[in-house]
Amino acid sequence: MRVTKEKAAEHRTALIAAAAKLLQEGGFDGTGVAEISARAGLTQGALYGQFASKSALAAEACHRSFENGLDAWVDRRGQTGSDAAAYINQYLQPEHIANAGDGCPMAAYASEVSRQEPEVKEVFKNGFIDMVRLMQDALPGDDRKVARKRALLLISALAGSVAMARATEELDPGLSAEIVASAREVLELLTQQDTKAERPSRKQR
């Protein structure tokens, strides 16, 4: 039976949603198209009818995960306190650390994206840049070059902290909690620094 355009669009959406969750849980190399198709309630034939390859689907799934994360950040704007500090606090919540499938793709994919096809790498890079721009805009101060440097550090450190917290959680929950607590304390301080502060001149040293 011929699939209508509407049904084909539904299949595509279901496959992207299933892939986004499963790839973040099991990794690019640890997740097969059979598993993704089954989670979406479809056949592998339906998957390849929508996507030329697993990498093409992975790129779409990665893009969707970044979109969801960016939209969630924008929706939370307007909360009391620093927008940057609020994002850091939200990112380091236990629920995010425990739920890789619905979490940030940076922490889930960073360790293996370098081994993927160029289309996946491109999506990941663009998503990372978008997150850095949001963080840069949320930081105080007039020096935007300094803000960008801090944003690059903050976003990278957040993803790395969550990845390490997940990696150590099962064997040493105390260490995992210490990683998160340390990241929260230090990174929130970076959002409060006065970017106009100048280094002491030679005369002052």
C-alpha cells in the first residue's frame, strides 16, 4: 500500500525522535538501525525510505536534540537572577545527569562525534556554536570578545562535567556528586565576574 505524504512525514518524525533518544543513550556506534526502527514502530525499509544512511538520520537526530535544548533555554529566560547562572544550575541537575537520552547532545556525543561522518560533525559543530552564542549573550559586561572566551569555556566545561559525572556515577556516586558540585560552584562564579576588570598595570605590580 502506498504511503501518503502525511504518513511519510509522521514516519520521519517518529524515526528522528527515536534516533535522538537512542543515539544519546547508546552512542552512534552502539545503536543500530534495527533498534531505531523498532522503537519508532517501523521497519528498516521505512527508515531507509526516509534516510539515505544511518549517518543522515544521525545528523537529523543530533540537529533535533540541539533544537530542543536551545528552545528550552530560550523558554526559561526571564527567571530571577543571571540567565547564565540559571542555565548552569539547570544543566547540572540530577535529572539531566541521569537521563542521557533526553538530555544535551553535547555531553552525550562529544567523545565520539570526531569518528562520525562529516554531516554529523557539521551539525554538532553548529549546535555547539549556537549554545556558545546563547551563553555569550547571557553573560554580563561590554567586552564581547571576553564574553565569547568565557562562553566557550563554560559550555565546554558543562558538557565535560556531565559526561564525567555520568561516567563515574555507578562506580563512585560520591565522586560523581563532587564533580557536579565543583562545576556548579566554579562555573557560576565565572558568570558573575566583571568582564571590564583589567589586569594590574606594570606600575601596580
